[in-house]
Amino acid sequence: MTTTLGVPRPDQASYMMRTAASPAGRAYKRRLMELLDVRPGQTALDVGCGPGADLPSLADGVGPHGRVIGVDRDPAMLAEARRRTDDLPVVELREGDAHALPVEPGTVDRAKVDRMLMHVADPGEVLAMLHRVTRPGARLALAEPDWDTLVVDAEDLDTSRAFTRYTTSRVVRNATIGRRLARLAQRAGFAVETVDAATPVFVDFEEADHTLGLGRNTRRAIQDGYLDEETGHRWFASLAEGPFYASFTLVTVVCSH
């Protein structure tokens, strides 16, 4: 088989901004910000701020007398975030690891973590650090996918299931972090207030290929010997024939210090 397996791996900053701008991305981010309830004069923290997609909204929330701190460990992401927020004097960007946040203890009123805990070495340690830097009465909003719930419609159901298993076992570090959020947050000392679940649905094959990595992860699965090459190519080619459907569960948890 010579089928091209999807789009190349995108630039990470572009990938994050495109995902945030998608209909599903805008919907859950709007809900996340509503639940976070940022108010004028507060200090808001965005852990794993990436290219800064959410920093302008946080800046609007805290107003001219508040403060927004964006933390990311990737200098390239921070450079893009800095470019995006040059005209927002309340935004301060700091390079640092989520396990050892460069933030003074007990100084944060609102904090958010969006699709970042699935990548870290120890989500529980990150949440404990967030408990340390937030003040009593602070609010924390978390949003993470549960990749065990990824479904991709195809006649070859076995390969669709194998693709999900490969995603959860080899592609994403903490693939089931979504379902664990409330438990881990409570263990870190937070009081859980709200648990929501949304189901982003993809009916456009190209958008799903970009966001879910259908082609590039099929290629990895073949290279790792997880999928037979002919089967993998045939499965991926069938997805483009349409109609297309894929979905997963995105969990949002809001808690207080």
C-alpha cells in the first residue's frame, strides 16, 4: 500500500492555536473560563500556557489592576506567547516546570491547567504544587481528555480499537488523566466543586487527522510493529471515504482551595 498517512506532524504552537480556535475548542474553553470566574484585581495563573491562546481572556478578566502569570517550560512557546501579549502589561511570562512552579506560595487567586497534565511526569505532584501557590479561597480549573474513550468509526472495527489502544499505551503519557482529575485534585487538598464531561465530535476527516493525529499515529503504530502495514494503510484510507465520525471525552473539573 502507498497511501499517504495523514498530514505531517504540525508545529506545536500552530497545532495548539488551531485546536483552540476550532468549534469544539472554543466551546470547552468558554465553559472553562466561565467556571474559573476570574475577577478584576485578581492574580490568575495559566500553567502550561503554550503560545498564549488563553492569556488575553485572563487579562480581560483581571483588568488593569490584576495580574496574569503564564508559565511554560518551552522557550519557543513563551516567545510566541510574548508576541501575542506584547500589548498586555498585566501579563507576565515565566519559564519553568509545572512540578516546580516559579510562583510564590499563596499568591494566586485563579489557576487553570488545560490539556497539560496528560503530558507531565507526575500529575499529582503538579496539583500539589498548585495547591501550594494558590491562596485560601482560590479556584482551580482543569481540562483534560480521556483518550481511552477515543472512538473512530470504520468498517474495520478491530483496527479502530487497536488504534485507540496504541494511543493510550504508547502515544499519550497519561492517557486516562481526564477521569482521574477529581480524585487527584481532592488528594492534593482541593475541594471539588464541579465535574463536567463534553464530547468533541469530528465529522471532517482532515480536521480530525490534524487534531487526533490519525495518520501520523498510524504510521508510528506500523513502525512499532503494533499494526500490520497493509492493514494500517487500508484502515486510514477508508476513513477519508466518508461519512466520517470520531469523538472522545473531555473532562473539566473546577475546585477550590
